Amino acid sequence: MNHSRRYSKIREREREREREREREREEEMERYEEEEYLACCGSTQFAKEMVKASPFASVQEAVSAARDIWFNKVPPSLPI
């Protein structure tokens, strides 16, 4: 086997290992249901958008998504 083919096989194995690690990371991420987000703030639209955006790889990613959803996708409620 020449050097180029050997190198290609090694790179393919590395890519496969990385894909496997990514699948494992995704499995470890916790998905929350709409009811759990509703318990947080009471906005059904916010809760639905958070479920659509999840799962999140980190707390920072979840907070960033929550800010974007709250300020850009959820219409302001009218005062009572």
C-alpha cells in the first residue's frame, strides 16, 4: 500500500472516531420538554421555541438561545 492510501485510511478512521464522539456528546445533552420551560417563565411561545432550539451543548449556549428567543421571537405581552 502506498503512503497516500495509508494516510487516507488513517484520516478516515480519525473522522469516524470524531463522528462517534459527536454522537456520544449529543446523547449526553439533556433535552427539556415544553412543560419544563413553562415552569421557568410561563410563556408558551418561549417554551415551544426553546424546545425547537434544543438540545444545548452548554449553559452558555442555552442562555444565548433564550435571550435571542425572548427578545426576537416572542412578542411582548400586553399589560393587564
